[in-house]
Amino acid sequence: MTDTRGPKPSSYETYNGPLPGERAGAQQPGGPYHPPQAYGAQAPGAGAGGGTAGGPGGAVGQNAGAVRLPRTGARTTPRTRKARLRVAKADPWSVMKVSFLLSIALGICTVVAASVLWMVMDAMGVFSTVGGTISEATGSNESNGFDLQSFLSLPRVLMFTSIIAVIDVVLMTALATLGAFIYNLSAGFVGGVELTLAEDE
């Protein structure tokens, strides 16, 4: 069988280029390999929306990159509300009841304090020592001399203290009620006592 295509051109013998399946840069010298990036590097001022600092996405990017401090529920400086009031009148009946109860409590405290003080002094031997000193000073060492311990016995001390407590109850109640009447009269002329009340939130 005879080849009718004729002689081959000389260009097939002198072509040294890359084949169709080979890359054009395969013959380049070797170097560090850099993988391709899907997106280009953003500028420092570019925002999350792909825009610049002046574009629409720049404001969003700046807000997203800003550091937000945590919000606390309590306020650093509490607000104080103040109200200025004036005591225009004091009810004498209520003043009398309160003063009566307070005076009774004070009288009970006086009786208890007197009894405790007498027992402490008796345990320390104060009455016997003072009585002996008085007997030696007056020269009455006989049986008819002055006996301080029998004179200042516990029942007698409690009786005197109770009488003083009852007198204090009556006087304190009467004086407090009279003071309420006097305050009402003076408040009608000068307006009464002014008070400033404060409320912390």
C-alpha cells in the first residue's frame, strides 16, 4: 500500500513546545507553592459587606468589629428621691398613748436595773462595809445602832423604785400630751416642723 499524503513537513521535527495536556508553566523553575484563594484579601478598612469604609458595607463592618462592653443590670450610681414634708399637726390622743407605753417600758427597766444593782452590791459586800464604817464613825456599836443593810433591804428598795416609776409614768404621759397641744398651737402660727425624706432605689 502506498502513502499518498506526500512527505511530512519539517516543522514536526523541530517543535519543542508543550503538549496540549501539559500546563504552560510546568517548565518554570520550582518555588514555594501558594494555593489559590477563593476571595481576595480585604483592605483594613473594608467592611463585612464587601464595601469600603465609606460604602454601604463599611458601617456594618465597623460596627461588627467594634468591641462592645457587657451591660450590667444594676446602675452604678443609684438615684435618690427626696420629698420635703411638713408636720402640721400632732394628734394629742395618739401622743398620749405612745408616751404612756414608752413610760411604762422605762419604769419596768428602772425597777429591773435597781434590783440587779442591789444584788451586785450585796454580793460585793458594799452594804456591810459601809454600815460598819458608819457605826464606827458615829460610835454606835451597840445593838441599837444604825443598820444600813436592814434599812436598804431589797423589798424596800423595790418599793421605792416602783413608786418612782409610777410617778414617772404619770408625769411623762401628761407632759407629752401637753407638749402635743402646745405644738399644735405653735404650728398654726409658724407652719410646723419641716422634714426632708429620702428614698433610695
